[in-house]
Amino acid sequence: QILRRISAYIRAPNPYFKLFPYSDNILKWVVFIQGPQSPFDHSVLILEMVFEENFPLFPPKMRFLTLLYHPNVSYSGIVCLPILSEDWNVNTSLRQVFDSLQAMLANPIGTHFVRSKVAEVYYTSRELYRSMVASLLAIKLLSEKSFANIEEDFKIKSSSNSTVLPAALTCQLTNQLFDTPVITPDGNTYERIAILQVIGSSGVDPVTKSPLRENDLIPNHAIADAVLKHRRSMFSRSYWWDD
């Protein structure tokens, strides 16, 4: 299903969205976005798109690796969009998702704000909002030609990047980078979904064997921030828009 949807998108793409897989993992993709006519105009935004194995029953998860000032994008980059939640259905296409995302960048969706202070600035002072967007992005102008060259540039960068995951940012239960890390009373950090499965089956911390309940888990913000910085660093060096 994933490759079928990707193929359908490639045949009829949104010209402002280019997507590439992480290595040979078809579940994870990186998306480069040319900013629409909005405060993000002439900018390049980088998005991580992750498919679940039960796709298309559930939508892909989308997280901006570019730090954005936008009321529909959380501090950690997670996109809050109707088509990725209550409006999703098994027939939703990637083109529809990207079109909705493009529209959201230009016109924030009031029913799905996740950052109240950003929303307040957006409604009270559009001039200040645009200024905050630009200052956070450090926007650099690009041309259609340079955006068209992004595929070649991405391949060069991908071939030079190491695929080894940093151990401190990898969950020992999933062997994947943390997405929602939580810490136990014994000081062990796990991916939330993975440790909840362990709790459901054994009720103990898999390392210390101490009794463990869901209420004992606390978000590990330090690890979450470190993972976010690592993800961004993967796509922040030696690109033409940094010249």
C-alpha cells in the first residue's frame, strides 16, 4: 500500500513537495517543501514522514525537522492537521495531504491550534507573526531552478551520512530513535508505546525487573530534545541553501 500511494503521488505530484526514502526503509521518508506564498515564501522546509505498518488504516506521522513558528505545528515539529486526524480515511492520497499541508502553511487552521501564544500573535499582529516566522527560519531566497536541484543534492548528502544510530537516543526495546521517550522511577528511558506493551504483559521494568505501572512513566524531555536536534542535523549541513 505504501509504495502504491508513493507511486500514485509521483505520477501526479504537488510541484512544491519532493520526497525521498530514508535509505531503503520504505516506512520513513524525508519531504522537502518549497514554502508557499505566505510568511514561508521562498524557504525550504524539511519534514519527516513515517508510515505505520497498518497504513492506510491510520495516517502517516508528520514532523517538521525545520524549526517553525506556526500555530498548527508543535514545538517538537508535529503537524496538527484535520486530514491527519479526524478527516483521514483509507482512500486519502498523499497529494491531498500535501495540498492540505501547503494550505495550512499559508493559512493556519483555527480548530487545530497547538501553540496558543503563536495563535495569539497570528490573530493580533500579522506583521509581528511574519517577522517571527522569518527570524526563526533565517529564510534564504531560492529559485525554481535551485529547488529542482534538490534531488541531486539530497542523494549526495544521503550517501555521505552514517546510518548508525546514536545509542543514547535509541530505545533498547525497538532499536529505533526515540519518538515519545518516557523515563521510569529506576531511571531507564524507553519508547512509550514499547514500554506500555511490556507493562501490559509483565508489569515490570525490563532492565531492573521492578514493578512498573503506566502512571510511573514520565516524559523524558531531555532525550526528546536531543533526538529532535539529531534529526535536524541529518539534513542541515552542506546544502545549496546554506551557501
